[in-house]
Amino acid sequence: MSKNSAARIAAFSGRPRESILVFPELDSTNTALKRMAQEGAAEGLVLIADAQTCGRGRLGRSFFSPHGSGLYFSILLRPPVLDPGRLTTLAAVVTAETISDLCGVHVGIKWVNDLYYGGKKLCGILAEGAGRDFAVVGIGINLGGSAFPPELAEIATSLEDITGKKPDRDALAAALIRGFDCAPREGFSHMDEYRRRSILLGREVLLPSGEAVLVSEIEDDGGLIVEKDGRRLRIKTGEVSVRLGGK
Ligand code: BTN
């Protein structure tokens, strides 16, 4: 799959061929790209793997990355896109809009940057290194073609599950590259779209402590404002779980 992919993706995205590297297998596209960034790789470099042997998620989790069943994608960004909160929400909006436009499905955002459809996770995003002289944004989208392991079967979905058709990975990668290349480099204009797509805003969620709270606001810097009994709490990182069904 990887042999002609870089040339196809370059042609679809209007990028120079050398700015896109596609490998049959990597440990993790994020790990590999961070290594290359430290060695001076240029802004915008994209790494894609057909499979990952050690795909990584947020909070130390692993990301299911079997051969040919997902888009495993990382892009290198250099200043000025380095504010961690902004980068995380921007990546979620760019990816959600790309999937929605290309595949015709409305994808929701679960704070802070997981993408959901029908109450199940379709895509995970791992932004690393932000705030230094580079950031790597890694995106894993379940395309379909492999059964999920039992522990994911009830909570994960793929574009094939949703639309009945596995999308063209290279076309999706190219659209994602265009999305990042055209995204605003500063400011918070993407936050309106972030809030529109949020599956948490206005809903009751559970904090890690088990306490149920109402999500009343998402601030421009990505902070989640929750309320209970007149108390307001600002959550900056971590995870909350949805209490009632999926949106
Ligand atoms: C999450 O679900 O918490 C984030 C998952 C991010 C997965 C992508 S796949 C491409 C890139 N390489 C990795 O090792 N992780 C990200």
C-alpha cells in the first residue's frame, strides 16, 4: 500500500512529494516524527504508516493500529502554532471537518480531542511537544477492514461501520494535510466550530472522582467549565465520561 501512496497523497494535496513519507510499518508515527523533528526536520513534514506496532494514545494508553485498517498520520508543526490548548482544539476541528466533508458524516468532538459518531470513538488525536520549538500532531482514524478486539468492540467505530464503505486512505490523508496547511496559525476563530461539534456541552458528565456535573462552557483555551449546586470548576486536562448515551 505504501509504495505509491506518498506520490498519490502529494498529488491530491498539492504538496511536494518529499514532504510526505509513507512506511509499511512504524512503531508510532508520533515517536518517529518527534525523533526527526529533534534532528531538524522541516515544518509540515507528514509521516503515515500502514500499521503501527506501538501506536500511542493520550494518558499512556495504546492505540489499536492494525495493518491497512486505519489512517495513522502525524504532522510536524513549528511556531507559531504552539500553544498547547489551542493546538489540541484546532487539530480536533480540522480533523472533524475533514472527515465530515470527505465522508459525509457529522462527527462530534468529545473534549478534549476525541472524535465520536453515534456514541462511539472514531478517531483519537495525540498532540505532543507543544510549547517547545515544535509540535507533533498524531491522528488515528479507524477506516475499517479489521474487527475490533473485544475491549474496543462496544466503544469504537470505523468509517466503514458508519457509511458501509471503507474510504480511500490516501484521499483522506491529502484532505487532512490541506486542512492543516490552510488552518489559521493564530487566534481562536475555530472555537465556534469546536463548540458546535462538542458532544459534552450542556450535558451531564462524570468526573474521574465519579461526581456528576453539568458542562456549561468550553473556553477559548480549551478549558472545560463544569457546574454543580452553584459551584463552578475549571478543568484543564484529563478526561470526563459521558453520562447519558451518545450524541
Ligand atoms: C487517543 O486516542 O488517546 C489518541 C490516539 C492517537 C493515535 C495516533 S495514530 C498516529 C499517531 N501515532 C501514535 O502513536 N499515536 C497517534
